[in-house]
Amino acid sequence: MKGSNHLVILPCHSIWKGGSSLGLDQDEWWLAPFQYEGQDHLCFREHIEECVRQLKSNLNAILVLSGGRTKKEAGPISESESYYNLLKLLAADDLELIGDRIVLEEYARDSFENVLFSLCRFNDLTESYPQYISVVGFEFKRTRFVEHHLSEALGFPKERVFYIGNAPYPGKESDHTQYFEDLDQAEKKHALDHFKKDFYGVRHPLSTKKNGRNPFNSTHQYALSNPQLEVVLREIIKSESTMENDDLRESISSSWYISH
């Protein structure tokens, strides 16, 4: 995989149980209550299909499926492994072309870790960091990923970031205007407002939420192979860090993303 320069990140949002509808049936997914009205599972399937298109159109791209073992009731399967199981079925005819450029990241517990850990996996495989990054996800999360995680927290140049977003599908019985207004408000209240103050998700409530998404107490070792990001990687696995945003940001080499 050396020579690859483009990272495609797919942040996983659920666990696919398997089934004959290949993800079209809600019952095939472990869904949170807020994921039903918008038929989020259809978006998850679209995310996978879009990532396949990205790999087919760019032979220098590596796809990282990112998501940990977050649900005790699902057993020790990671979100990323379940997505990969579905991807292999949806893209069976394309695996010969793209299969060796798909990797799993099985420790992320939130969106910042999706980004950071995917960068680590890319570096582990290529011995360099990507020159370009694409994120495939929900459109309403664009600001969170591009402005806060990649630009503000990690200092990655925004001109090298591509965000490919889609939107949920609320049914006919829903007030669509109200649904999307509520969605934007929830994103602001539960994510943006917190990440504006806590870039790296190391304090309550972000750290508390993350700790609840690790029922099998999985621990990564990315700090060993990513010294440029070591301080941040070690701090975010703590229950709560005492380091300030500025200190964590200063710990990151300003040129960490330049291939070495």
C-alpha cells in the first residue's frame, strides 16, 4: 500500500447483524432510538456504496472503515467489521480491484477518534500520512469533521479535505421541516457546542459518552507507531484528561501530515 496518498474515512454508526435484504431492512441493524425516524440505516448502506465508488475511481486511495466494539448486546463484533461484512456482499464484483485497499479500524468510540485512528491506520500501512482526506458521512456532520476535527484539532489543511455527505430519509408521517431543524439543533447541542470547547473529547460529557461505548474495554496501541500524535493518543484513552486544548494542540507536530 506504499505510494497511496488519499485516505477515505467511513465513520461507522451502527452494527449490521446480517440478513437477506443486505441492509435495507431496519431489523438487520442495531439502531439507537434516534436512528429510526430518519431511516438512518439506508444512509449507512449508501455510505458503503459511495466508498466503493471512491476506491474504484482513485487507485491511490485507501478506505478505512472506522468503528469499535460499541454494543454489548451485539457481542464483540466491531462496527467496522460489520460494515465490511456488508460491503463484501454489496461490492462482490469489485473486490478484486479494491479489496486490498480496504482496512478496518476497530477502536474508535466517537467521531474525533474515527478521524484520528483512521490516520493512524493509514500511517501503519503506508509509513506516511495522507496528502488528501475524504470523509463519507452525514451532511449535517460536515462542520464537525472538517472544521473541528481535521482543521481545528489536527491542523490538517482544509483545501485537502473532501466531505461527501447525504441526509436521512424521514417517512411521509414525519414533518420534514421540523425533523431537519431538530437534527441540526441536536448536532449543535450534543456535538458542536462540546467540541468547540473540548477539541479532543477528553472531558465530560464527551469523555463520559465515549467510555460508555467501550463495553469490552478494548485498548488501542496506535501511540507506539504514531509518535507525532503520541500525546493526544495517550490522553484520549484516559477516563478524563487534565490537559488543555492548547497544550494538546502544541503537542502535535505542525507538519505531522507531510509524508516522511
